[in-house]
Amino acid sequence: MDVDILTNRKLCISNFSFEFLKDVDDHLTGLFWADDTSKVNYKEFGDVLSFDATYQTNKYSMVFALFTRVDYHKRCVTFAAGLLARETADAYVWLLEVFHKAFVKPPMMIVTDQDSSMKKAVNFVFPESKHRLCMWHINQKLEEKIPIDIYNHPNFPKTFFLYYMES
């Protein structure tokens, strides 16, 4: 992957953040970018951060990590994005540290999936931020993990949500 375009953009646009990491063989192992609009959005909506990663969905077979939030109109707002060669705690620590460098203010809450490497990295880089698991990911597993009579009980969704919010 040619990083020259993003390097040039960082030089030409004062509020554009871009970092990359290479291994000893000069292979790209990490890439992060955020533009000025993303930084304005983060000032408004950055109290809660959704940090999600998709695996091998691009031509480079890298982990694509996205930093987002839902705005007041229930639209997705993107703050930053990154590519990682591996899904390890160290890789996520690097990505979160460059995110923190770009945006300075830590989020009050970070929502992730159940990835243990991601959890370790979040707790290391943002120890003061609350870490929550994504409700969508939890709901995907509830029916198979909870006995059917409890799952189908009319009070279960409300009670479960209250426990989730208090945790």
C-alpha cells in the first residue's frame, strides 16, 4: 500500500492526522487516519466511542478498524479509521494511542465487541473510560445462551437492558 498520498495530505492539511507503522521487513502493519471534519464531529459527539473491527474484508487482508458514534439524528458519524496487519492487543494499543494523540480528549465510554485483544487495549490506553460491550453483539448471542422461557418472558428485555446500563 502506498502511503505517499496520505503523507502528502498530512503535510498540506494542518488538521489531518495520519500515522503508519511498518515491521522490520518494511511491510505495513498499521495505518491510521482522521480528517478535520472528523475532529469537529468528535468534539460534539466524542463522549461515546464505538470501536469496531472487520476482518479480511479488503484486498489487503488487513483488519479494518472504525471509530464511530451515532449522532442526534441517529446517523453514523465516523471519527477515524485504521488498518492493522494483526488482531493483537499490541496492534490495538498502537491504534488507540494514535487515536488518542489525534483527538487528545479520551471518550467517557467505549463500546466494542467481545474481542479480548481489543478489551485489553482499551483498558490500557483509556483506563478512565468505561468499557461496554456492543448491545447488538450481545443480542446476537442472547437467544442461544439464555433459556427460552426466560428469553421469551415479557419483562426480560427491559430487565436485561437495565442490568446492562447499570454494569
